[in-house]
Amino acid sequence: MTDDEIRDVLLTTRRIAVVGASDRPDRPSFSVARFLVDRGYAITPVNPGIAGRGLHGATVVGRLEEAAPLDMVDVFRRSQDAGAVVDDAIRLGARTVWLQLGVVDDAAGRRAREAGLRFVQDRCPVIEWRRLGLPAKIA
């Protein structure tokens, strides 16, 4: 995606499901979720192992279906597991799927784009936010 497309995703998204969210402060998904909340996004952490617990002011759910409706699905899973999450995001009507750094699935990306979703892979919204010099909070 171009910088303008990344900027548009970050500034027009409001609700984000964080798949693979962790309640462990040493995990990247923990700090990324905190960053997103601090920027004004409504997040729904998704992790069956900690479902029902609170994380950054939100209740963790066990399945992506429980996070709907959503604008974006931010995926903290291994590349080989990402395709199933992408397929769920398509089925649930997400507008964007974002695969985190190191997570790549070109076939899932093709499916997402063919279904009309925006697809970002192998990038981090925190890094992109800072690189693009975006404002402290979404409008």
C-alpha cells in the first residue's frame, strides 16, 4: 500500500479487533493495543486463552465473531494461521485486515482484496503512525 492508503486506513478506522492480543506487557500485541487505545480507537482484544479478562479498558473475547461489528482486524498470529483469520474478517464484513510485522500471507491478501477489503501485511500500525507523523489522536 502507498503512504496515502496507509494514512487513510489509520485515520478512518474506528473499531479494531486485535487478534492474538496478550495481557503480558512484554508482548508486542500488548503495547500495540495500548498505543491504539491511546490514539482513540475502540479495540476488542481477541484471545480465547484470556477471554473475559480486561485489557486496556476492553473485555477480551474468545472469537473474532464476538468482536463484530469492526472496521479493522489487526493480526498477531503466525503467517500460517493468518489466512483463517483473514477469511473470518471477510465473512464478518471488516473493511481492513492488517497483518503485523513478520506476518505474510499473499494468498489471503488476494482473497481479501478480491472481497473488497484493504490489506496490509508485514507492517506495524505504531511504526507507520510515527513514520507518517500522524496526530496524537484520531479525529
